[in-house]
Amino acid sequence: MTQSKSQKAYHWIKEKISGGDFPPGYRLVLNTIGKELDMSVVPVREAIRQLEAEGLITFERNIGAQVAMVDDTQYRYSMQSLSVLEGAATALAARRLSEDDLRRARSINERMIESFDRFDPAEFTALNQQFHAVLYGKCTNPRLITLVEAEWGRLGHLRTSTFAFVPGRAKESVREHENIVRLIEIGAPLGEIEKVARRHRAATLDAYMVHEHPDETLGLPAF
């Protein structure tokens, strides 16, 4: 399907942010972006409004649009939100996943394990996102998928990789991946799948907070 100009601008700007080309505090000049993409400022402005709604861009009078600054609080909120949203999406997709889907998930998880000897946090995070996308991709609620992907995009701006801060969490993570796949495979109750998937995401946040803020106690409330 052909993208609209505003969609093209949205994805282009978002990739520049997640890739680090547009770092926190970077000022976005609409005319410059429009010329780069060979379009008027109107679709660029629409794209920036959408990114502002997602928290990736801020707009201030007399300053204009700029990439949002990294904020530990915002990171925490995104991880907490993703924990709940992705857990629910995974549960809603579970019964629709085929044997091929589960094989693909396991294959990605194996690649994550193989990467330990040459550990690259950014690469590991990309594989991690691919793994989870397989598990929630067939969620019966498309709106929920949109919300999950929006939080993933926001996290890409806030932290290139949480695993860069807590590399030891990576080995625990792949073990938990296998457990989630196994639960889906054996047809475990959807409530259990959701709980385990939610706790998996929350555990990464907890590991980060313990590392970066050892004096704080953080835990998601039980649902």
C-alpha cells in the first residue's frame, strides 16, 4: 500500500530519531525536512504532530519542534505500559499462532543466544523486538498492536538498548522467552500466558532500575 506524504515523513523522522541521527534536543526544521523529502511542510507538520503525541518530539514557543530529551521517568512509564500492553497482546494472539510462528520465534531466540559471545546490545534488542513481534503479531485487537508498537518506538528513542546497562539480564531474558513459547505451545490458560509475558517485560525494567537507581524500590503492581 502506498504511503501518504505525512506517513512517509513520519517514518523517516522516526527512523532518524531511533537511529541516533536526530539526538535528544535536536531541532527539527520543517522546511529543511520538506526539501530533503521533496514535499511541502504541510505533511511534515502532520508527521511531527503525530510524533509529538507519541512523546518523541516536543514543541515549544519560540523554539519550535525538537527531539524530546531522554528521561528516566518516561522510560519507566513506557516499560510499565509495554509490560501490560504486550502481555495482553501476546495472550490474545496465542491461539492464532501456528507451528511455523513458534518455530520462527524459537529461531530468533536461538540467534539471541548465539550472539552472547559477541554481545552487541543494540543487535540483541533488535532481535528481542523481532521475537516479541512474532508472538503478538496475530493479536485479534489491531488497536492493541498499534499501542504496543508505539511504545516500542518510544523506547527506541529513550534507550537504544536497556541491555547495554544490564547485559546480565540478556541470558535470563532468553530463558523466559522459551518459557513463554512453551506455554503457548501447550495451550496454557490465556491468563497465565499474559501474566508470564507481562512479568518478563517488568523484570527487564526492574533489572535496569536496580542497576541505575539502587536506592529505589520498583515493582509493577500485581494485576
